[in-house]
Amino acid sequence: MDKIETMDKNSAQTMPSSTSQTAADDFAPEELLRKKLRWRAWHRGTQELDLMLGTFADRFLAEMDLQTLQDFEFFMLAEDPEIQSWLQGDKPFPSDLPETLAGLFAQYDFLAERQGKA
């Protein structure tokens, strides 16, 4: 075995695990989910939906409990045109939308938020 291999093996034994794992350990599961959902809300693919879901996420993610976060994550699995039609009021929200999440959507005025009035 040459000197470089020995040094690498010894270094690996004394070095902490990957920094991404260490950073992930610093956050509660709810915080990691909030970060993931915030990013996904702002990166849907259409600017209009990004604005609607992104501003909603910025406004409400911090106060959501784990169950509501999971409900929002499931909600965002729907297709973009469907979500946009619900948020704009063109179609009613699905009847199985959890009550807590439905309440947050009901109290949020997307148009006012977009115009900076909320």
C-alpha cells in the first residue's frame, strides 16, 4: 500500500461524516420539509403559479404543523393547471382537501398579495 492510500484511509477515519449530513442533522424534520416546500412552491415552472404558491408558502409555512405541511406537500403533487384553477377560483378546491389547509387557502387573497396589499 502506498503512502497516499494510507493517508486517505486514516483521514477518512478521523474526519466527520459529510457536511451535508451534518447540516441536515441540525434541522428538525418539520424545518427540512418547510425548506423543501418553500423551494418547490417557488419553482413550479410557470411564473403565475410560482407567485401564487410561493407567496402563500412564505406567508403560511412557518405556522404549519407537520400534518399540514404534509397535506400541502400532497396538494402540490397535483398538476399545475389544476392547482392554478383552484387558487384563482375557477374551480372549487377538491372536497377531500384537509380542513386546516382549506382554511389557509380561504383566508389568503392571492391577488392582494401579488399587488402588495395583503
